[in-house]
Amino acid sequence: MKNYDQLIDSALAELESCETPELLDKVRVKYFGKNGEVTNILKSLSKFSQAEKKDMGKKVNLFKQTFFDNLEKKKKVIEQIQIKEKLQKEQIDISLPTREEKKFDSKIHPITHTVNEIISILGNMGLNYEEGPDIENDFYNFTALNIPENHPAREMHDTFYVKNNSEKLVLRTHTSPVQIRNLKKKKFPLRIFAPGRTYRCDSDITHTPMFHQVEGLVVDHSVTFANLKWFLEKFCKTFFDNEELKLRFRPSYFPFTEPSAEVDINCSITAGKITLGEGDKWMEILGCGMVHPNVLKMSGVDDQKLKGFAFGMGIERLSMLKYGMPDLRDFYDSNIKWLSHYGFSFLETTDLSWR
């Protein structure tokens, strides 16, 4: 077998030069197929002496192992090259809608703009910005806020529960848990507001499973409902930039405040258009009340010495009323045309001055 070493070199060189799985298979068949060159060598071993058979058998087996090891390595290299080529040809971001225009002006989302406005106004009114986790335990989201075990808000159809073996966790249904976390720090006087994402199992023209709220809390000595009324009147007139705006406080019920009230603002509705600050119709804008004594007690606060008021409102609702957006679901449709129409320029600044 004088040409055997040359055969080995030739076979390995052919493997290395292959660029497709099909070519690799042809080389395999050429040397190890039914009528392959190595197969024919094995068939002819009967003509040789016992010693030659043994020597050639070892060589063939060693070559076979080397050949198929190289075959598998080359196959993986070719597969990786093909995958990279395919990815380069199919670079499409399916998470974004198709864009008809190659260039468009960047805009600030109305929710971001509204949050920035609220932060500016409440900050100027003396409240400190606070944040809390989106995933809360049962105590902070319900129990500490005086929400009883049998309250409908705890039901599965209202709340997203998170699987956890150690404690009951939920996606927070309001930003009120931030109030409890700050009450438990016992640093008074306490004047905070907390904007953020909240979650509830609801979806229609006025509700989405994820939405934004801002809540405020003021706790100090001698805080009264009159302080709350003045504060909310000042906020609403500043936010809507309308000194003619009228507020109406209607008695209501919230587990975490007593007394509680819902606040309406006056408006007129003509041909489907809402004009705020004029007319004799009313539109609900937020909920508020004096902090319930039970909430103070469960947070370790002496309810005989300290009083407080709290309020909460939906950020999307404020944005819709101020900027005339008819459908809440549009906020989350990722529609470039909608954002181009309702979005805000990065060059616009929020007026921080008092009106």
C-alpha cells in the first residue's frame, strides 16, 4: 500500500475544502461509502499476510477515526457560517411597526410629559419625590392600607398575583404602598408624592392592565381637610393652567381614608368637545381623604398626635383631559403617527413658575 499515506492526505484535504454539508457527504461516500476507496482497501486485505493485515487494519482504523472527527468539526464550522449568513439577511426587528418614513421627529410620550409636569408642580408645592417596587407583598399593598381580607380588590379578577413560596406577592394595584413604606420610617413632618406604574386585570376604552398613578401624602400636627382642599385646588388650577376651574368634593369611601371624597372639576361638553373650567357639568378627576387612623396605627404612627391627608389620581386620565386624547388604549399601541400628533418636542420645557 505504497499510496496509502497519499490517500489519507488527499481525503483530509478534500474535507477541509468543502463549503457545504452536501460536499462533505460526497467526500464521505467517496472514501467510506459502499464502494469507497478505503472500503475497497479493507475488502482487499484477504490477499495479504497476517502481519500485513494487522498493520493495515490499525492504520485504517486510525485514519477512519481521524477522518470522521474532522468531518464533524467541519460540519459545525459550516453550520455556524450558514447561521451567520442567514441572520445577516434576516435582520428585522419584529417588535416595532413598519415605518413608512425614513426620518421622523423624535417626540416625548404624553405620559412622560405629564409625569414631568406633575413632578414639577408637586415639587414646587413642597412635596418630596418617592418611589417603591412594582412587586409588593400583601401587607404593603392591602393589609397596611386597611383593606380587609374579604375586600373585592383582593380577588384574582382585579389583582395580578405573583407565584412565590415564601410570601404572597402582587403587582401593585396602586402606588399607595409607597406611603406605607415612608410612614414606617417615622420621619415627620412627612410630605411626599409617588408617581409610578400600577397593574390591574382590566382592559377597555378607559382601562388598561398597566397604567400610571400619582399619590400624595402629607402627615403632620394639626393637618385638616381644609388643608387638603386648598392643596388640591391649587394643584388642579396649576396643572390645567386655568384659574377659573371649580372643584366639587363628593363624599365617597376608600378603605385607607376617612373621611373620603371624590373630586370633580367643572366643564362644558359641546359636540363631543370637553372644555374645562366653564359650564355646569362635572367630571371626576381624583380621589382623596384624611388618612385613616388604622393606617397610621398599622404603620406604627401615633394617630392621636399626627394627622394626614392623601390623594391619588390617574396620570393617563389627567393627560387625556388636558390634551384631548379620546382613547386610553392609544397610549400603548406604539403608533408612530399617534405619537407624532400627540407627542411633545424635546425642546419644550415645563413651566416651573407659580401661577
